[in-house]
Amino acid sequence: MGECIYRAATIGGFHTWRDFRAVIQNSDIVGSPTPNTNYVEVPGSNGCIDLTEALTGDVTYSNRTLTFELAMKSMPSLWPQITNKIYNALHGKAVKVILDEEPSHYFYGRVTVESAARSQIAGQVNISVDCEPYRYEIEETNVTFTGTGEWQCVLSNDRMWVVPAITATKACSMVYGSSIISLEEGEQKIADFILKEGDTQLYIFGDTSLTFRYRKGCL
């Protein structure tokens, strides 16, 4: 149907322009997730002890809010039909949200249709989405390495830590940091094998092919 010239998004599979004929009016769509900090005051000392990363080794974040002010033209007689379509399509549902300006990532959260109001031949519907803190890549990362004997491979990851699924064609051993991990033939997840931000170098012992599958996320 052609490219949309207005600012738009796909919310739960519905495109705000193509499906609702609505234009996003506001520019401040994506809110910032708040870091979950943990400071402890110690009597008799200066300042506080920062325990924010003590439990997981990384900062965790609260949810972020996406807000949409959707404006559309409508004859008074059609306004109930338009608002009913939006309410039934989105209100209360857990959805993926993809901004047209950022088609490689999505947000995930639950929709609330906040309000709907009409004036003359124009109307506005306000929507908020309570989303998880990270933007997720639409395409999963899926990489395969093959080697014999002793060999190395490097995995790259974005800001969000992730436990990848590993598929081995034959059993082998993998050195990760100071740990030696035994991999069985087939697919598996190792809870202690976490890809952090940046590059992770692995040392493999065995004649095998390893496929790593994970989804990257960024703030």
C-alpha cells in the first residue's frame, strides 16, 4: 500500500496509519527505564554503599512506558466504529511494538487505551504501553562455528545479558572464562554461560560444529 509518510508504528500487528488511519502527534514516544539502584547507609561512615550490582553483577531496570497520541479525521457517525476497532484490537493486550523509524527492533509490553475524544471532524486516542526495559532485535542472532582439535570462536552481544541456546553436532568441551563446560550432542542451555556486553572469546576442544542462538537487546 506504499510507504507511510507520517510518523507511525506497528502495535500488536496493527499499523497506526494503514489500519487506523491515525497520525502519531507526539515526539516523546519512548520513555526511559529507571535503573533499580540499591544504596545502604552505614552509621558512622560518609556516604552510602552502592549495592546496585551486588546480586546479579549488572544493573537491572524497571519497565519503560511508550506513549502514543493518535490523531485522525473522522465523521461523527464513524467515530464509535473507529474507537471500538482500536479498543478491541489493543486494549489490555500484551504486544510487540515496532516503530517505523526503528524497524530492526521491537518493544514488548501491555497496552492501555487511555482515552478517546472527538472534536468536530477530528479525533484523538491516547495509548500507553507498559514495556520491558530493553529493545529487542527482531532477528535472532544465529551463528555457527566449526573446528577440529583445539580451536577458538568469538561471540558478540549488545547491552542485555543473555543465555544462548547451543546446538552441538558432537559432544565437546568449551572453556568460558575460568570455567570448563561439557556440551552434549544436540541443543542445550547452560545457566552459567551468560553472554555479557561486548565480545566473548571461547576455546573449544573437540571435532564439532556449534550453533549459538540468542536475541540481542539494547536500551
